[in-house]
Amino acid sequence: MAGLWVGAAVLVGAGRRGQRLPQPLMRSLVLWTLKPVPQYSRQHLTVSRSLCSAGYDSNEKTFDKILIANRGEIACRVIKTCKKMGIKTVAIHSDVDASSVHVKMADEAVCVGPAPTTKSYLNMDAIMEAIKKTGAQAVHPGYGFLSENKEFAKCLAAADVIFIGPDTHAIQAMGDKIESKLLAKKAKVNTIPGFDGVVKDADEAVRIAREIGYPVMIKASAGGGGKGMRIAWDDEETRDGFRFSSQEAASSFGDDRLLIEKFIDNPRHIEIQVLGDKHGNALWLNERECSIQRRNQKVVEEAPSIFLDSETRRAMGEQAVALAKAVKYSSAGTVEFLVDSKKNFYFLEMNTRLQVEHPVTECITGLDLVQEMIRVAKGYPLRHKQADIPINGWAVECRVYAEDPYKSFGLPSVGRLSQYQEPIHLPGVRVDSGIQPGSDISIYYDPMISKLVAYGSDRTEALKRMEDALDNYVIRGVTHNIALLREVIINSRFIEGDINTKFLSDVYPDGFKGHKLTENEKNQLLAIASSLFVAFQLRAQHFQEHESSRVPIIQPQVATWELSIKLHDEVHTVVASNSGPTFSVEVDGSKLNVTSTWNLASPLLSVSVDGTQRTVQCLSREAGGNMSIQFLGTVYKVHILTKLAAELNKFMLEKAAEDTSSTLRSPMPGVVVTVSVKPGDMGQGPKMIAHRP
């Protein structure tokens, strides 16, 4: 049927070469619900809570085949829209990514080199050869890698291949932080005081920093995503910042140029999504609040911002569009601003690509930004006017990382996902990911697991749905940051909108320690843990009764269980009894009723504690009584024994702690690139420099 499909298409295609995709992945690919309407009109721009309701006109021809020059979740995201539009896709991959989800989703796949990004995803020669080999007519770069590389765009143009993004002039002008700042000033956009040029070396960096006045921000001219950025408060930090930022910039973007500008303390980070075409039209698609960050990289984003009023929103949007028009910008892009407490805003940078956090904009506007980028690249004009762009509802995105949030709010973790289950069964929840059970999180690439998005009619509903989604997210095999994300969205300051880019360090000055249990929550956890312990024992007893050759370890017909539970070095006395699905538990004199289906084989367990609904995960259980339970996002380790076993346990020798005094351990996985010491050297000890590839 010709015309627009509003609400959404259900993507159910098979994998590459006829392979059937895993069932969890199949479920995650549900994007939109089909709802045909005869023709397009502005009034049809409404929002679906799963993603967006942007329609696709099958009579509007774009490309036959698109190559996605990226990996992971963003490659999967682009492929989904291409499938909806009837466009064949080509995935590129490194040798270690040969079995990745984006490779399986695409119609074709080409290996472009070994694992290091410089030899694969940044290998322009190999990618150009893949384009030639597959006959792709256009390339979508996603974000990161070559998405803002003007040389790559020039290579594509020379080969008569369409770059799905802005032209090389705009990439040069806006992708270069130095030139973009000069153009912003010319376009009458508010800018931050700083040095309008390239910093040559560490000595010049110190001189410039002194002239501007500390603190200063040192950042990559060609960068983005928080990479290649350092805050310096004195000369020594400026020298170190220059060295580390230039190394990181060269590794991430192939460009080590740096700039320095005044660091505005305690600002909000609010960005405006823009969309332009090749016919001189440009729109601003409202804002995204991105102030929750660690190491200058966003962690939680939302749209709209609770802080902006309509007047400030309009002013920021109009300045963003003025900047886009000044460089004849034709694609999706983002103009980032720092906003102070008085709602003064200053241009930070423009990202000439699709942003990681674009889903929240799609949720509140109903637009599919990937689809719009493809249309614009083909030469079609924008389908909407500024007055057509709505703010419907509220959307929140959490970046779920394979990181240890207890180390500097998130140092990377590596490993294999032994169990993985996305909470897409919940209403108003979207998950953008590029992994599945068995996927590896390696040292070579960004440790992002997924982008978890919750949509609601208002902010309160969106946050509650996000809280439920985090509780229902099953990730096993790697350390993850679910605990930190959950604590952020339930924090009173965050709920009130009292946030800035220093939120994490302000709220957790001594580092993140996990959820701090109230007395009632502690009793709930102990009651749930004891109920789980008894439920496991009853299940074991049931199996033993059917094995006549075995001697039962547990006596049948136990009416009451007297338990000793250790939590946080405190021992609690618990008495539990059960009647059907309900356990009656007395914890240190407080009585609670715990009810559940007690499906112990499920990774998720929904329990009711005196009418309060909780979703918990029993991560591990040992015969010696140790049990790990994920409760309110945080993993708690409890030690549960029967009263008799606890008495006997007192006579057991404790295992001696490992002596690590002579061991040097890295706080995160990486590659050692420099060891500044050799045998026989005397001094303070070895100095090593390491980085993630």
C-alpha cells in the first residue's frame, strides 16, 4: 500500500545468508506498530511511546544499498530504519566483530581489518574497497570513527558515493572546534571566552591558560563524545592535560590538534538538535538535557529539559539554526551549549553527525532522524515546518555501560555476556543495543552495552518507567553501571531538576558507594533473602524426596526456619515460615510478609513485601551460604546460615586475605604503551602509561 505508515513497522527479517536471528534479538527489533494512512500531512506527526511515528512513503525513492561505516548499537539502529525503507544494507566489521549482531542484521558484511580501530573502522582504504566491492550507493557513518572526518567524505564524493551527513565544508567548519567557534561568533551565537587557534605544544598551552585564567578546558579540535578533553586548574595539569588529550585525540579521531577555552564551573549541558536540507531549510527539534556526566561523557540524558522556559528554548533553537544556515548545513546535527544558573547560554561545539542520545528527541517529536538523514542525503526537502515540531511527553535515556561504577563513576570492564535480557516487555521502554547473549565486551571498543530509553506522558512517568526498566534489566558476565544509573534517577536533586555537569562529584564526593538502605529497605532485603534461602531449600528437599537412594540433607516437615544472616558485617536473626506462595518473616523483631511465584529458574523475581512490589535478581548462591542479590539496583552480598550451621561456623578458620603488597594492578583493562623504568633504576618506582586501544 502506497502512502505513509505512521506508528511503526515490525522488523522481523532473518539474519545474513538466511540465518535466523536469536529470539531475544528478534524481540528487540520491534520498532513500530503498523498503522497505514492514505497520505502524509503535518497533522500525522504524533508520538509513539516505543520509538517514533515518522512515516515512510514507499513511492519516495532513495537508495538501493547503504553501507554503515560503524559497529555496535548505532549500526543496528541505522539498519533498522533502512529495513523499514526497503534499503539493503552492508555492514563492515573487524575480525573480532565477525559474529556481532550488526553483521548478522545486515544483508552483506565485509571485514575491513583486525581489531584495533586504526586498522579497521578508521581504515578508509579498506572501507572504500568494501564500498566498491558491494556496490553501495551511500554510506551512513553513525557516530564516532569517521563520522566527522572530512577526508573520508571527500573520498566518498570522489568515488561518486553519497555521504549521509553534511557536506565537507560543513564538516570542516563545524567539526573543527576552532573554526566553528569563529563562525559562531560571526553568526551572532553566544560563545565562551578562549583562544581562537591551535595550541602548538605544552609550553604554549600553559601560556594561553595563564592568559585566559584558570580553570581552563583543553579539548580536541576534531573530537566529541568527551574524548580528548581535560580540565586544568594549574600549569602542571595543563601540561599533563595537553599530553593526554593530544594522545587520546590522535587515537580516537586521527587528529591531535587541541584548543583551550575558559572552563565555566557548574554549568548545565543542554544541546539543540538541528535538521537541515540542501534547499536552505533548517529546523531545531527542541533540546536535550545532558548534564549528568562523568569524565565529560554523558551518562543520563532527557528531553525536554526541566530547566528551560519557552523563551530560552526558542532563543537557543534560533541561534542553533542560524549557525546551521551559516554553513549551509544539510543533515542532522547537534549544537551544544553550556547554560549557567541564570539561563545564559554559550556555544560549546557542533557535532556534525547523529548523536548517541538522539532517541529521546525521536520519542518527543515523532521523527525518525536516521530516515530524515537519508532523505536529505538523497536531495529531498524537509517535510516539516518549525511550527509542526511538537514536544509530546518526556523521554529519558540511560547509557548502560560495561563499567564498574564504584571506580571513578565507571572504569571499563571486559568479559562475555553469559546472560542478557532487555526489559522491552515493559510499556514505554526502548532499548538500542548491538549485543546478545554470548557477545564479548572487549578492550578495543567503547564499553557501551545499550541505550535504555523510557518514555512517558510527563517526567514523573518517564522516570518511574526507567526505574522499572533498570530493575528488570538482566546483564550477567560483565560488571555494569545499573546501580549508578538507578541512584541518579531516584536522587531528590535530580528529580527536582537541580543538576549540573558536576552532579556526580557533588552528590558522591567520596565516590559512588551504591544504594544506602533505609531501615525499612534493609528489612525488606533480609526478608527477601531469607525467603529465597528457604525456597531453594524446599526445592532441594522436593528433589531429594524423589531420590530414595539419597539421604535427605534437610529434614522434611520443617515448620519454622531459624536463620542467621550477615549483611554489611552485621548479623541479623531471622525466623521464617511459609504458607503456599507467602513467607512470614520476622527480622530482628519486625514482621514482614513476602509473596511471589518463586520461579527460581527465572533471572528476575517479582516479589511483594507487605504490598510493596520489588523486582530482584539472585545473581549467585553458594552451598556455604553466600548469596548475591540485586536489590534496588545495587548488588548486596549476604551470608545466610541456619541457626545450627551458624553456631558451627564459628569454629571454621577464616580464609586469609590475599597479600597484594608486592603486586601492581591496573584499575581497568588496557594496553601498556610506555614503561618509564629499566632494571637497576633507583627512585620512587616504575611509572607506566597505559590507554584503551
